Amino acid sequence: MRILIVAVGRLKQGSERELAASYRKRVQSVGRACGLRDLEIIEIRESRAQDAERRRIEESIAVANVLPEGGIIVVLDEHGQSLDSAGFAGLLREWRDENRPAVCFILGGADGLASSLRERANVTLAFGAATWPHQLVRIMLLEQLYRAGTILTGHPYHRG
């Protein structure tokens, strides 16, 4: 199953980018052993519109244009469902076993996503109730994808 992360905004040079690259490499390595393959990250340019609603719409249209047909859509949002790591791995296992072509994780911009895109989500997930910068959310998502892969392969990284 292909994994796609669609993020509004870019990771700039520095420690966050290096940490994200490290986890991405780990995900790709463990993913081959458990059917999670082709991790792709697509960065969507932030809208320059003056109005927040217009920015949400423009960014959401750009996100929707890159989503593959038949893929699971997961929106990361502070109001979403919180899962433990085993539950997250279980979702990935379920989708993989259903032969879904892809799972698409969407990280919106500072103004969030248009309701039309949020409504398309199969699942809305949160990494707790706090609001996190999109750079850190991307890193946390990559770490959870790696952790899920280790759970699915029985690797001792996850000891919870």
C-alpha cells in the first residue's frame, strides 16, 4: 500500500527537515517488510490570498488535486480522534489487508482545510488536544508510521 503525505507548507532547511528525513528513511526501510511502500511527500504551496476562507479553499483544492483514486483519506486535525500506536498500526493493517491502493495523510495549513475536503476524510486523527506546528506534526506522523511498521513486523522498537 502506497503512503502519501500531503502537507500545506514546506519544511525549511534545518533540524526539523533532518529529523523528518531520518524518519522517512526508517519508514521506507521497515515498510518494505510489512506492505507499506512508496512513501511520498507532496508539499502544497501556501495560498497568498488575503482572506482566511479563500486560503482554505485554494489550499484544499490543491490538496484534492493530488489525491489518488480509491485511496483512504486521513485528515490530521486537533479535533480528530486520538489513537494509541497499536490502534494506528491496526488501521494501517486493515487498509493494507483490504488492498487499498493508498492511504493519504493530509496536513492542512495555518487556517485549516475547507469543510468540503474534511468531509471527504475516511478518518480524522489528532495527536492530542494541543495545537502543533505543521513541521512537528509531519515529524510525529513519520515517527508513528515508522512505529506502526515496527509493530506490524514485530520489531522491538515499540514496547508499549
